[in-house]
Amino acid sequence: MRTACPLYLGLDVGTQSVRAALFDEAGACRGFGVAPLDTFHPQPAWAEQDANQWWAAARAAVPEALARAGARPDDVAGIGLDCTACTVIACDLDGTPLRRALLWMDQRAYREAEEISATKDPILRWVSGVMSPEWMLPKALWLKRHEPEVYGRAGRVVECTDWFMHRLTDEWTLSLNNISVKWNYARPDGGWSAALLRQVGLDDLPEKWPERITPLGKGEARLSAAAASDLGLRQGTPVAQGGIDAYLGMLGMGAVGRGDLAMIMGSSTCHLANSATPLLGSGMSGCYPDAVTEGTYTLEGGQTATGSILDWYRRHFAGNETAEAAKSGRHVYEVLDAKAAAVAPGSDGLVCLDYWQGNRCPLKDPRGRGAFWGLTLAHGPGHVFRSIYEATAYGTRHILEDLQGHGFTLSRLFAGGGGAKSRLWIQIHADVLNRPMALPREAEACALGAALVAAVHAGRYADLAEAAKEMVRIAEVVEPRPETRAAYEEGYAHYRATYPALRELMHRA
């Protein structure tokens, strides 16, 4: 049966899958499709993906969403896009990949990041003076030094967002959202620093970037004939300029007010808040001008690995739970959560450090590594799994303490993304942070945020605030439990003491 109102497609290109969701103008999901993605780890702390698989996954997910919604191509009034960032791809001018993409979590360029940080270029003030090896410039410099043939052949060295926009529309653009956050582009300072690019030997890199810069959700792009045929959509459907998954997730949670902070819980966890004034000098990833709406500043912190640690544990150590789930008809994470919930707060003294892919914030140490200590013969799978949950919550507390210590006043805390589906994980965060956590109705916050942007771009709503008011609903507020406070104060103290004790050993590896 055909839908009775226009639908907006949120195309969410994540780490573990591509998700396509069709939302109506009230933010209700009418149809959802998903297709998995593979990640390759050629060496420790490296991570790569095949760009061709991104498109193949979209070709599977979008028709599935249309079928589940009972929708026709003409029902889709607009398309919004969000992607992982900074996932860097070297490709031909026609978009043909020259190698697998360097996934956002890839840390191989840590030496290049250190070299760029050492320049102390004024543009680095927007990232607290420290470059992340996850970002564009270090990864491009690594490619130039270690794979010069690939770098030399590349007509484009861009991000997943840029590549996907080209695949959708046949046009090359740069997202102001992405370049403000991950490419050291700051409008208040005139854009990119030519002096920095020259000093590190990347003065040829801008030749490999598209010239047109488009703010998030803007532009005049339309779906190409080839993309429409592949996805089962209508040629000419408006395509809003895409951006970073976490930033669209913030919009999809409705965290648009002063003092609102959004936690987007996926393979990583991102912490985002908008500010009318810049806040510089903290251990956050940065303070980014014009990243979401022009004239405002977005503050970002983040943990490089959270949900991906849970997936690591599931794949390598949860064979018994996987078999139990298959027998009972439950999901394996339901079985793992039940075992973790049976363990007391504090995991009976088992402490985990969640630095599997380094520490993004506030320590900014890509050479940090994960650890467990306190293991005894009394500990079992539930203890280990719960300790991972607790470690990720402790990491968020460390970030929020740093942010508040530099002048940010937190009023409301929102949580969304795939990780928010675990009530236990959310409750542990609320307890560790000692703050209520608002859960939006729609768990797929990134996809909703992309659809929300599409609705504004298509003219249904005047701006992002109006769209968020109409399309986002809070389903529940999870309150902290006072009885857990003592255990988590002790656990947090142990967590904070672990990295200083192990840092020298980690850096020897």
C-alpha cells in the first residue's frame, strides 16, 4: 500500500553496516534496510574498508527500506547522507578506488600527526594544538610517503562522504561539516593554512580536493540516473549535502539547545555540543566553526573504540553465548547483557581500560592500548563484558570533566545510536556520570538526522531547529541510581590511575 505522505531517506554509512531508513515528516520510521560491511586490519591499529562494498551495501539497503515501507520512488522527497569520518580514500577522478580506504579509526599516521602538531601552526588552535592521526592531513601525508605511486595517481584524496556524494550525484563537492572538523579548515582563519601544508610537504594536496565547498544540508545536487537505477529511486530526487555520522546523530537526537550534549554510541562514541562562542584549549578533539550551522561552534570529544570493543569480544570470546543465543532465539548481545547485569557494579574489582585503538580524548594518545587488570579465578564472561561497559562510561566521564573544566555548562545529556539499544549500557553510563540520560524514540539517530536534514533541504521545514522539534521525540529518561555511586567512584579512580601506570610500557611497543 502506498504511503500517504512524503518520505525522507536517511542514508547512514557506518563502520559495521550501511543503513537506509525512510522517515515521514513526524519522524516516524516507515521502512528500514541494512547491509553489513567488512573491516580489514592488516596490522595492529590499522583499519581499512573497500569503498565498492559501501555502494553494494547501499544497493541492498535502500530497496529493502522501500519495500518495508511499501513506498514507491516518487514517495521519496529528499535524501540525506551521513558517513564515518575521517575515512580517507584515494581514487581516480571518476571515483574508482586505487586502494582500500583508510577507515576513520586507523592510527597508522601517528608519526605524521606528531610532525604536523610540532609545527605549532596557528590553525591548530581549533584542535587544542594536537593533530589526530585519524584526520585528513596525517593520512594523506602517510599515503604520500609510504605509497607514493598511489598518491601520485590519485585524482582525488577525499573522504567517504565526498565519495558517496559523487556516487549519488556525479558531482564532486566538499562538505563544510567534514573539512571544518577533520581537515583543519577554519573560516575565521581564512580556511586552510597554506603555510602548514607547505611546511609538511602537502602543498600539492589541495589539487586532489574538489573546489566546491557546501555547508551541511545545502546545495543543489540531484540524484543521478545511474544512482537512481542502482538504488531503485527517482532520478532528480534532491540530495542534501552530507556530513559526519555523529553530527547528523546529534540532530537526530534533538540536541540543538544551549548546554545540550549528544552522545552517539556506535563503534565509537562521539560527544557533541553546540556553542555560540568558541571554547579552546581543552582536551576535546576540537572546537569547530560552522560545522553544523554557520555562525556557531561545535565542541567535540570522542572515544575511538567503544561498540567496536564489544564486537571484538563477541567475535573472539563469546562462542558459548552465541550458541546459547541461537538455541533460545535471542540476540547474542541479550545473552551477554544478562550475564553482565548479574554482576555487581564495579565488576568485583575487574578494571578495563578502553584504549583498543588509542585514546582520542582527552589524552590524545594514539599509542595508548587497552588493558584488563584485577582478574581472578572468580571472574567470568559477565565480569569481563560488564567491565568493558564500565570502562567506556568512565571514558565519557573523563571527557565531560575536561569539557566542564574549560567552561562548558552541561544542562541535558542525550544518548543515541546503535549502542543506546542496550538498556544496561545506558544505565551504567547514567550511574557513572550521575546524570539522567534522555533517550530519543528513534534509536537510529544518525539516519534520522540525515532524513531531518533532507526534510529541511526539501523545504518541509524552515531550519534544523524546527525540523528537530517536529521529528524528534524523547521516549524515556534514564535516571542514575544512588546506590551505585560508591562502587563507581572507586572504579573511576582505578580507571584514571591505569593509564599513567602503563603509559611507558604502551609506548615501548
